[in-house]
Amino acid sequence: MKALIIAAGQGQRLSGLCASKPLLPVCRRPLIDWVIRGLQKAGIKEVIVVTGYNRDRLEEHLKTAFLPGEINLTLLYNDQWHKENGLSVFRARPLLKEPFFLLMSDHIFDPAILDQLRRSELKKDEIILAVDSRVENHPYVDLADVTRVKVENGKIMDIGKGLVDYNAFDTGIFFCQPVLFDALEESQRKAGDFSLSGGIKILATRGKARAMEIGGRFWIDVDDPKALERAESFLKNGVTWY
């Protein structure tokens, strides 16, 4: 099984701390290393990374940090990295013909979430998003920035940062069939929407976007200095997956 990691964006809110956001030190380890080690812990050895902004530094690190024997990395470059994240996902279409995990390079997570997703029944025309229903006083969520999700009977009804009616948060961890690429293409062509959420919305209107509750497991979007502080505070207590 393969995993796709989006690592193309600039990460402006952390640019003062690191020139390449995926290489931001978190407890002295690059942020993207936490993501890849989490995949390894879940038994994933085939990983595609979509790079973009400041690609040379990131690609150099990835080529030296992970040996081919322990993990097989494929690097793709998105020369339109300044656009929304759905375009980075779409770049990997030729390489993903079977179910795959989709992750963000700036989200640290408990690998048990991947195990739970993998045990879920995924039909040929579906995707599943891991969601967190702790929408009140979440210790690691920036409410002003998090992507919100409306879930009913295990299916995604709506998704977006500006939702007023919502009951879950998007963890940025997906279990996908290649049908996602068709939805992204449709979203880009018909609505001019290059976001990942745009593609998910199209699948949601067809009842093909499901949600899986993570049950209180840890995840955090390291998107600004405050989130970095929160992540390090948690990780310093020791984790079992690195």
C-alpha cells in the first residue's frame, strides 16, 4: 500500500523559523520526518512526496534521511505550488491506481489512526476522512484555521474552513480510492476550485465521502509558532511510534 504526502506549500506563518516548513525542527526532528516515521510504524513503505516551494532543500533531506531499504520514496514536483493543495494531490494521479493514504506534511499524528482506517471497508468509489468530533475546547486545534466537517450517519455532508454548522474537525488523514482524482479534476474544471476540499465536496454530494471518528487519538496541524509549542509539549512526554 502507498501513501501520498503533500509538502509543496510555503508555510508563511513559520517562515521566520525555517526556510522550508516540512523541515521545521519539532523536538529536534524535521516535521516531515514525524509524518514518514508514522507511516513506517503503520507498515507503509511506499511513499510519494509532492514538493514545491524550496524543493531543493527538502528533496536533498529526504534523499539522505531515508534509506531505500527502509522506505521507498518517490518525489514529484508541483511547479504551481502557490495554488491550492488539491493541485498537489492531482499531480500524483499517474502513480496511484489502488487505495492509498493521503497525508499532510505538517500534521503529526498517532499511527493507530492509519491502522483504524486500513481496517475500514473502502468501496471502489469512496474516500474516508479521519475526523475528530472534539469540537469544544480541543487542546491542539486552532479554531480560526482548522478545516471543519459536517458529518451525518458516518458520511460527510460538507467540509470547509468557514463552516458554521459542523460537528467534527478534518485531521488531514485520508484513506482514498483513485476516484478522488476524478473529483479533483471535476472541481478544477467546473468550479475553478483547486482545493482538496473541493474534490471532497463533489464526492460528498454523491454520498461517497465517509468519515471515521478517531476516538480521541492525537493529531496536530503544526501551522504556526503556537501550534509548534503545543506539539513539542505533547511529544516531549514520549511517543511510541518514532
